[in-house]
Amino acid sequence: MTNESEPATHQPLSATLTLIMAVATGIVVANLYYLQPLLHQMTSDFRVSPARASLLIMFVQVGYAVGLAFVVPLGDLFARRVLIVAIFLLSAVMMATGAMLTSFSALCALTVAIGVTSVAGQVIVPFAADLAEARQRGRVIARVMSGLLFGILLSRTVSGVLAQAIGWRGVYWSAAGLLTASAVVLVVTLPDEPARPRLRYRDLVVGSFSLLVTEVPLRRRAWFGALVFAAFSVLWTTLSFLLAGAPFHYSNAVIGLFGLFGVAGVAAANLAGHNADRERTSQSTIGAAFALTISFAMLWFGRHSLWILATGVMLLDAGMNTMQISNQSIIYSLLPEARSRVNSAYMVCCFAGASLGSFGAGQLYASYAWAGVCWLGAALGAVLVVLAFAWRSPVVA
């Protein structure tokens, strides 16, 4: 699916620029995932229960959803080069502030702000889609998203290893430094854009959500996104508690390394990008839905087995990322002149689902342990399977 009204830009998307955008996207999205292997350590540091500590995951996702709703649409108003660099610098300030807090309540409030200022990647992705040639857009999106996926994977690993050596506060200080360095690179390398139409901010924000009413493919893909992000959060919000307890008793460093099992998701994302360019998104969507459902069955059986658990994690991450690339390949073809608004509407739905998944997982883990987590995830996967078949039509594929 292409649109003849593609916006013109001054500079095409080179391989080097694609790599820089991919790395930057991974660095800023990592802010959302540093917490996951740290929750066990934070329960001790702040003397809070696992259920209360897991609220931090929900708060950062809520903040991210707020940023998606009110910050990302600015990409259709201001030069994205300036907007992206500004968000990176604000994000660095938020992470440095978090490293200094001693109150759990204050950290909860700041975690929302960290989420709000971590949305730069969602400005970068539609920017890359604008710069890419239409016939290669699926692959370009997949490459930039691969940076995001590596950021998610490595954030868990780096977070766990650093926390073991210098504590969770050291993780936050390190993230602040990395974000600042990234801002310097981006201000030098990102291209300028042609003058953008002058729109009112209110119209941008309201217009983002009105697209969910007027654009059926966007609305349906938003449902897919919300469900898949909820399932993803169900696992990663509670996994550190499982791995820290019997029979594993893993340290923070090992819990962080466990995130590397999700590398299968990167390969799946690139395959989904190729399928999108060949208009095979329906097949990818159905396959991803089944993978997510089956993964939670494996995660249940893997509660006493490292390798079965790891296989379940790989399957879930592969399904999640296949679904995400398929969704984005479709939504970015809808309205080239409003890609930031399209992305805002879609990703708000995704992280609304993620925050609800995190909250539900934390509560169910407190009451029913790992069984409750797996039942919730499997139920979300089953709904995805039903919708994938029900909406298997030209409007979404």
C-alpha cells in the first residue's frame, strides 16, 4: 500500500543514517525497560512489596502513553530534528534526577515523567518512514525497529549487570550519560526538513484520536497493538520475581542476561518487514497471535525449567515483534502527511494495553503467583488469535 502524496524531504535515508536512528531509538526506549530486572532489588532498597514495586512498570508505561498522546503529535508541527534532540536532553535530566531520589513515592511520580520523556523513538520511526522510499519502507521500519528491540534486550542485560556492580542508581546515572551523548550525535546527523504546515496543537492532539474513528485499519491495528503489548508486559513485569525465587534464585546480573533470550524477536522483526513489503501481513499477524498464545503455555511448564522458560520467552518476543512490524507497516501507509499523529494514536493504545497488562500481572502474581500470570497472558493471546482470523480482510492486509 502506497500513497502518491508522499512528503518530499531534502535528504534520502542512507544506511549510516538508518543505523544512527536505529541506535538512538534503542537507547531512548531502554528507559522503559531498565526497571524490569531491578524490581527485586528495589523491593529491598525501598522496603516495599513486589506488588507495589511492580507499579513502577505501570507508571513508566502510563507516562509513555501520555507522551505519545501529547508529545509525539508535535512531530507533525515542528522540525523533528529539533524535537528529537530536545526530548533526549529532557530524558537525560529525568534519569539523572531518578538516580538521586530516596522516596519511593517521589520515584513513582518521576517514573511517569521518565515515561513522558522517552517517546523520542516514536518520533524517529515515522521520520525514518518519511525518508525511506515507498518500496523499501517495510524493511526500513524493521531496521529502525531492530534498534528499538536491541535497546529493549540490552537494557535488561545492562541494567542487571550494572545493578549487580554499582546498584540501580548507577544504572540511572549511566542512562543519563548515554542519552546526553546521543543528543549530541543526533543534532549533527539528523537532516533538516521542508517547512511543515502550520496546525494548531489542539487540532493535532484531537486529530490523532479522531483517526481511530475514521481509519478502520488503524483502529484494528491499535487493538492488535494493545493486546500484544499487554501480553508482553504481563511477562516482563513479573519475570524477575520468578527468577529471583525458588527454584532459580538468580542474581540481578543473571536476571538481566536472561533478557538476551529475546534476541529471536529481532530476527522475527526483519522477517516481518520483508513480508510487509510483499503484502503478507495477514499471515504474519496470524502467526504472531499463535506464537504469543503458545508461549504462555511454555512459560507455565518452564516454571521449574530454565530452557523451557527461555524458549517461551523467545517465542513471545518473536510473536510480539512480528505483530508490531506488521502493524506499523500498515499504519504508516495510511496518511503520509500525518505519520506522527497516526503513530501517536496507535502507540497510545499500545501502551494503554501495556500499563493494564503490568497492573493485572502484578496483582495476579501477588494472589496466584506464576499461574495467574500465565493464565492472563494465554487469555490475551487467545483474543489475538480470534481477532487475527476475524479481521483477515483487505482492509487490514
